[in-house]
Amino acid sequence: MRPRLEGGFGDQFVPYGIPTEFIYKGMRPDSDATWYDYEIAFGPGVMLQFAVRVDATGKVNSMSFA
């Protein structure tokens, strides 16, 4: 990640606290790429859905949080 993006990206998660677990949920194809789905646990009852889209060359080209 570019340094300018990295700082702002991490700041979005400060209110959740420190992640306690990353849980791999599976993968799903998307035309010329693959999405890898995760849940991030921050504490009891605090979960965040996270997905990374990896293109055919192996580069991350998108991320999604919900």
C-alpha cells in the first residue's frame, strides 16, 4: 500500500480495538480475479467482514469492508 493510504486505512479501525482473530471464510471467483473472504474479530460480539480481490497476476486490486 502506498504510505499515504496506509495511515488513513488503519485509522478507520481504531474504534474497534485490536484484532483478536482473522477467520478465513472462503474464496469466490469474479471474472478475471478471485475474492478471498475473512471475518476479523475485535472482541466479544464485534466482527467485521473483510474481503480482498486478487487479480490473475497475484496482486491485490481491491478490498471491501462491511
